[in-house]
Amino acid sequence: MPFFRPRLLIATFPLLMLLGCEGSEPSITQLEPPEPGGILSVATRNSATTYHLDRDGTPAGPEHDLIESFAAANDWQVEWKLFESTSEVLQALKDGEIQLAAAGLTHLPSRDEHFTQGPTHTNIVEQLVCHRDLRPLPRQVEEMAGVDIRVTADSSYAEKLQSLVNQYTGIVFEEDPRTTEILLTEVAEKRIDCTLADSNIVRVVRRHFPHLEVAMNLTSGDRLGWYLPPDHQALAELANQWMESSDGQENIAGVIQHYYAYIGEFDFVDLRALNQRIDERLPNFLDLFLEAEDDTGMPADLLAALAYQESNWDPQAVSPTGVRGIMMLTQNTAESLGVDNRLNPAAAIDGGARYLADRHQRLPDTLPEPDRTYLALASYNIGRGHVLDARQLARELGKNPDSWEDMKEVLPLKADKRYYPQTRYGYARGYEPVHYVQRIRNYQDVISAAMVWLPLEDD
């Protein structure tokens, strides 16, 4: 009898795990920053672009990572308070329940009047997002008249639309207490025509719902950042100093690389096919990926993403170069792993997982995650010898061989005649593993979300 995991709309945003705040709490009257060893009380909301729990139940997200680094730099512990909506976060600021809000808030003059402005960290534009089947799609502001538009209540989107209502005839909109991510889901399922969302949110969510279409940009550029209650200037100044410091800038760059940089240009056909195959093919192999995770420690969603990149989950796949099966193993690799039949999905997935685990294990113990996993994937794609060559090249060029960001620049040099003749293993299409890892990371996000609700067999 199959066992079904609870289905969420988007697992990347664990919307049913909102903790909120129970009961009434005393207002924070402390105007000075916490003492060393003290607690920084921070409000946020649950989403992929702010704060969420990853597949291991560990807190993650752009705002989470920046706040934790800021707190660590000042020897503070963070007390996270999760709210369901932007309006609730702003109300917590107004009521003095928290010392700082880090919830993907756009800096606006209207907010500056009521709260203390903190530092900014992310550039975005506000986008009108509709279902691609809506006809006609509004491509000019004037064409928004008569369109069913709903946006998150008390948001920058509502403020922007109100300014358009005051300038143009026929534009109407409704404010909705639900989150932007849920409203994007409503658009994808054709329950409403359009909504507004920040471009970073659209970039993440659109991979799960490829029928979302960006109709137009409604701003030329805004900044997301932190806010504090009134009269918290000392803490705001400390936050600004940290964000502008080398430590702060390095953390911002790390957040961009970790959460956004690998998401390539939107490919409707590719993502539509992925989402269709998640429904049609992945359930046939999910148990095998989970078993392989138990046996090797390689995450099931990563293995599934690797298999999709290799074969689109086709166990009978055969390439012109002779690699075969759902994990596209070479004959030599299969023999070394004891895989007699590469077209047998159980044997192939087990073998591919063990091969990736071996690539992972052979890297230096000092190499951190997630860089270690990305280099293991590159080794799966291009071969361990070429990855070792690229690591040596990185040292010679003053790059960090343990940093995937540096290795993304060095690996393509394996195809450059100025460099590859001096390497042990010679020429290789070194640009391929860079794109290979990027695509697998992108697929993994979408697959990880789907695995929350896909059926499993009883043990």
C-alpha cells in the first residue's frame, strides 16, 4: 500500500511550518544594541528568499544567512520570530516586538517615515506576473485595466499599484493577506490573472511553475534590506557598518552565489518538461534514489537531479558515445562498480550513486560543502583527472582550488591551448562541467520540492 507524504504547494517554501508568535509579548524598549553574548530578536517570514528549513530541517535562506553572520560578528545569538506575511512583520516592528526585521522588505519612503532604515543587500525590480495563457497579456501599463490583480496586503506592490490607479483609468487591484509565493501559485493555477512580485522571488518560483509569465517590469530598480523600530539608530548604524565592511560584502556575494547565481535564464520548454516528468517518471524511481541515499549518503534529490541531467530519467537511454542507462554510465565505469546491466535502473542508480560518492570521498578532507559536492559532480561529468588538473591550474593562477566560484573560472581553461598542453591529462571540454553543475543545482531545487508529495512504497 503506497504511503503519501503530505503535499505542499511549494516545498522550497515550507508554508505550513510557520511558527508565528503565540500570545502577547512585552515590547522591546532597549534602544542600544545587545551586549556581547546577548540576543538579537529578528522578524522574518517563511520563504525561499528569506528564511526556510532545508531538506535536513536546518534553517537557511538569504536573510537567515546574512543575519546569522551579522550576529556572529557581534557575538550575539539570534532569536528568530516567524510571521506569515509582510504586514505582520511590519506590525511587529510597529509594536516593538522585535529589534530588527529581515523579511525581504523593499526600502520605501513611506516605510522610512515610520521605521528606522537599516542596510540594503539585494537589487530587485517589481514585476507583473500573469499566466502565459492570459490573452491579451498586458505589456503596457494601460493594458492592465480590467485585469484581475491581487497582491500581498501592506506590501510595496500595493503601494506601487495605488500610484498607478491614481495615474491611469480602469486599473483596479485587491490586497490579499496571503504571501506572494501563494499568490504566484494562484496565478499558475489560473485562479487569478496576475500578481506583483520581486524579481528574485519570480526567479525562484518560476522554475516550479513554468506557465508563469513576466508581463512587464513596473519599477526600474529597488533595494531589499532591513528595518528596525523607531529610535533604534545605534543598532541600525552598527548593521550598516557591518554590511558595508569586507565581511558584509563577502557574505552578500556568498548569498547571491548560493541562492541565485546558478539559476540560469528561464527555459520554459525545459522546465515544463521537467515538471511533467516529475509527475510521470520520477515516482517509478524515487524509492531507488532514497535507497541509494541510505547506502551512500548522497542526497536522493541530488541523485535524482543528476539522473535527470544525464538521461531525463530514461532507463533505456543510450548516447552516441556508448554511455547507457538512467545514470549514463560508461562501460568501464560500470564494470568497475560491478554493474552488469546499465539498462537496469536499480543497478544503474546504485552504481551511479556509489560512483558519485567515490568522487566525493576522494576530494581533500579540508574541502568545504557545498563546494565539495559541486566538484564531485564535475568529476562525475568530466573525470577526476581533469578536475585534478584544474585544481592544480587554480593554484598556479592564484585561485582557490577549494572554491567552486574560482573553479568555475578555471575549468574552462582545460579547453584553452594556452593552458591544457601543460596539464597531465591534456585537453577537455572544461566549460561543460560548469554548465552541468549549474543545471543539476537548478533541477535539484525543483525535484526537492516535488519529493514532499510524491508517493513512496511501504517498507
